[in-house]
Amino acid sequence: MQMDRNHALIRSEVPGLAPPRRGKVRDIYDLGDCLLLVATDRISAFDCIMPNGIPDKGRVLTALSLFWFEKLSFVPNHLISADPVDFPGPARRFADVLAGRTMLVKKVRPVPVECVARGYLVGSGWKDYTRTGTVCGIPLRAGYRQAEKLDAPLFTPAYKAEQGEHDENISFERVTEIAGPETAVKLRDWTLELYSQAANHAAQCGVIIADTKFEFGLDGDRLILIDEVLTPDSSRFWPAREYRIGANPPSLDKQFVRDYLESIGFDKTPPAPVLPDDVVMKTREKYLGALEQLTGRRLG
């Protein structure tokens, strides 16, 4: 197991298992009919992986995903177990490191569509609106201000690009071509309902979910929710008490890292710079804060 100077897990290594496929954050071990997903502490921004990680980040991502999988169980998901007892033998030998950041999940055929739900006009959506009056090609009424709540949440899908490439915003018609009419409708409707139920829960916890993204896969011919769910990596979380229309609110997610990189003029191409210790620790605080506010739980 490779750790950095802040004791963040950068790479997992499990002797006895085939080498994993490494995503931006997860190390994915193929076990044949299922997968072992290890959420490392790596952090990416602008599609670039930072050289150092955020301690406990992988544990936060896993804890939040498990919480939402249970709370939003009206949609079936890929989780088999997060108990190290159920992991393959070689992985159980590293239970002290893998516990809390690892899930055993079904191996499915991913649908190559990133399903984005937007409830507020911010980020790339705000930039799109100020230029064209639309968000991802969807016309909006005039008069919105930055960070304002939309009249109704939007489904703005994107085509999942290969690693290292940028996702491409696509129309609902294109989703239909990719996934078929029935699946496309389910992707849209489930995305918006998942977002709605999660946003309602978060509001009771003093958190605004401005936007988020979901991924789905086919377990045979059954559509299920996969990957991570409603984490600070896949969502924009705002403390409700600090929310103001007309400005980009402070966040409980990795926007803090993006803002830092923008402030030093990072050109958004690899190699990424090492994050200073104060940025690492402040980001960690934000991730832990999101977990505690949304679930009422702290990491053990």
C-alpha cells in the first residue's frame, strides 16, 4: 500500500489478486463475476490527478455511498458487501487498510452515459447560460442569477469519455440512441428522482445539493445504480447558512481544490502540482464535514 507524506492512501496493492485497473480515485480489482472497488485518497481536478492525496477521503466517499445506497434503495444498486469478511482471501489480509474504503460489487455492463442532475445554476451551467440562454442545449427563461435555484431540476447527460479525455454533453435524443428508448427514459427519471429525494434529505441537514451525477449499469437486462453516489467528488454541496444568490457559495466538496488551482494559474494539463499541506487539511475538513452533516455520523 502506497501512502503519501500526509498518510493518504495513493495506491492499493493486494498480492494474490490481479493488478487493479486504476481510475482517477478507485482501484478496481476484477474478481470474475464481481469487482472489488477500493476508494483511495487520490483527488483529481480538471481531469488531472494530484500527486498527493487527501487523508480519509476514500473512507468518506465509501461511507457516503453506503448511506445513500440504503436511503435511496428504491433504485437497485450494485453493492454486495462492504464487510471485509466477505472480501476475497488476499484482500482480507489487508483489512486494516481496506476496511471502510472498499466495496464488493456486482460486475455489470456500464451504460456510457454520465447522468447529471442540476438543481442550481452554477459552474459550467452558469457560463453556458450567460452565453446562450441555455444549459447543455436546454433553453431557460431569462433573468436567472448566478447560483439561483432552477424552476425545476435539469437532466443534462454526458457521454462517458475514455480516461484522460473530457466527457461530452449530449442531448436526450442521443441518450436514446446509445441506451434505447426505454432505458433512456429510466435514466432520466431515476436521475431526477434520486436527486430530488437526496436534495430533500440534505435540506433537512442544512446542506444544498446544487448538482450531482450518477452512473448506471446493466445487470443482465436490469438497470442498476453503480459507482459512487452523492459524494463530495460527484456533487456540489453548499452549506445552506452560507448560500447567497449572485455568487458562487463556499462548498463542502472538491471545489476548494479547483479554486486553489485556479488561483495559482494551473493550466489544467498534467502534471498537476503538489497540493500544499494547508489545502490538503482544509479539503479533508470539508469532506468530513459533508459526511457528518448529511449522515450524522463521523468516521470511526
